[in-house]
Amino acid sequence: RTLINVVEQAPFAEGSLRTAHRMKDLTEAGSGSGGYVLKMSKDPKVDAQLYYEDVRMQMVAKSYADRYNQLQPPKPVDFLAACVLQLLDRPGRPHAGVERFISGEYVKYNNNWNWAETRRCT
């Protein structure tokens, strides 16, 4: 679908691979939504396919979480729905990953390679 969006130029957060920018979808005006997070690679030459693979992995993780939650654990888990957006008005028409913005403090539990938080978080 076509979106009319506004992306903040300056990132509000960044990791080792991506920057995170606040984004609003103006086609949802008045919805009261907290907006979105647009995640862009720091490498301008990254293959767009990587974004699609990241979203696919996140959706697979969400399906496992849904199956786990059917067992009625003491603390259910969830993953945000994600999508890929191509920024047609920007030079090079780059791709980005997008998901809903969740307010509050962000705690990182792993770095996707070799580190994981060891204190119990449940």
C-alpha cells in the first residue's frame, strides 16, 4: 500500500548495525497510534533482501511465541509485527524495517551474536 509518512531525520537510538527513527503514517491521522520505528542500516549499500529476511525471521519468532503462549505460561511472550518500507522520495530509494513504537525504557537482552543478559528477567 502507499503510505504518506514523516520520518525524523535524527535517530533517537542506534545499535551497531542500524539507526532507529520515529515515523508517523499520515494515512492513520487521528488513530491515536504511538507511531512507528523505522530502522535503517548504517551501511547504505546493504542488500534490500536483508530487510525482508529480518522481517521473515521476526514473523517466524512471533509464530513460535504464539504457540508457546497457547500453553498458558506464567508470562506470555510476543514479537511485534514488522514490515519493509521503501523510501521512494529518498536518493537511492532505500529500504527500511518498520514496526510499531513502544514507549518506555528499552532493555537489551542480547546482541544477536555472543552476549546475553544473565540475570533472570521473568
